[in-house]
Amino acid sequence: MKSGTLPQKWIFPQGAIELAFAEVARNGMRGEEGIALWLGARHDHSMLITHVVHLHMKNVVRDRLHIQLDTSVMSDVMDVCISAGRTLVAQIHGHPGTFTDLSVVDLAGGIEVPGYLSIVAPYYGTRYDATMQTCGVHVCEPAAGYRRLSPAEQAERLVISTEQSVELVVLK
């Protein structure tokens, strides 16, 4: 995949999904938005998820309707990316109830890089039936911003792999 070419598919190891949902739900059980980040590497026309990052830092502000990452948090995440030779490619965060669209706050203050995925888990990711299919999956597109993937497109472009492993990074 050439630099600047957007991924056509994202390959998620099953473990990456499980670790991310567990982190979002951990915060959700306290009635707060939770977040997990995914790092990856380009592979052909796909992005292979290789790392899950949990943010257990004091300078991550969480409450019922938003999450805010201090610039020092993003600096630490970028240090992990550089050290691992990976790119920040996606995030998952929780919203209360059934709301899986990006909020006004998400759109105004979120990461807006073409090809980046922003995934929203309903019920703060705490439901036993929480899966990628129950989430809102949004891709950032050049000059257009975020667009929600249809269920058919989501099924085609998000590949769940049981053959790939993933590394967990916990930032404290």
C-alpha cells in the first residue's frame, strides 16, 4: 500500500477487539466514557491491528458524556507508536444507551486523519452482546470528514482474524 493510500480493509485480531471492549466497559461500569486505541501496520491494501493501548493516566478526563485526552497523553501514545514502528489507526469509545453516532464533541475535538476509524460502543460497551456489529463504525475520509459505514460495508471492510496476535500496552 503506497503512502497516502487509504486502507480498504482493517484486520482486527479477535484479541484486539476483546481487550478494547474490556477497557471501554471497565470505565463504562462507572458510568463514564471509556476509550481504547489501536495501533497497526500497513499490509497490502489493509491495515493490520497489532497493538491495543489502554490509557490509565491521571490526565485522561472521563465523565458521562465525554472523554478528553491531554496533549501529554497523545505524546505518550506517539512515543509508543515510534517505539513499536506502528501507526495510530483507530479508537473505540463508549456512549450511553443506544447512541452510536459520533457526537458533536467527537466531531469537533476528535482525531481527523483520513483512514482513521472512530468506533462507538453503545451502553459504554458494558452489554454482554457488545460486538463490532453493534457499534457505530466511522471512517475519516479526505476532504469529507467522518462517514458512518453501512452494516454491509462494515462486514466487508472489517476483518476479524483468529490467526493474528496482538500486544497490549497500558500507559500509566
